[in-house]
Amino acid sequence: MFNANTLRAAVIRDLAQHPGGDTTGGIAKRIGVDYRQVYTHIKTLEAEGLVSAAGEAAVRNGQRVQYSIDLGRLREQGLIYMRYLSGE
């Protein structure tokens, strides 16, 4: 499930607690890491369909992109992971 590790879990948790979304810099400040580390995990989560960026059509270079998590998809993936862990 989304290649979970401690930092990725922190990014997911932070976005879940901030449903309006935030930038990689804002997330990084709250969880105490460099924004580039957050960005790496955001890109993976975005590719998996768990995170989306506001203003997808806008060019991202140099812009403050707001990322948000799809809580419904997160729940779905969590249930799948729990079934896997329980041997179903």
C-alpha cells in the first residue's frame, strides 16, 4: 500500500489532518523535514491517485502548488492493506 514508510506515513497523516491541502513547504514545516523530501513522497502518492494538485493545468515550475489527499481513496487503500495483513 503506497510503499508506506515513516516519512510517507507522516505526509499522508498531515494531509489527512489538513483537508484543504497545503504546499510541500507547509507540510515539511509541520513534520520537520526538508520540502524536497516531502515532494518526493507527494509525487509517489500523486501517481497512485491518493494526492492531487490544485490547478493541474497550471505550470508548476516556481509556483506554490497546493496538494490535497483523497480521503475516500485513502480509506479504500487502507482496507485493502488490512485485508492483506490479515491474510484475506
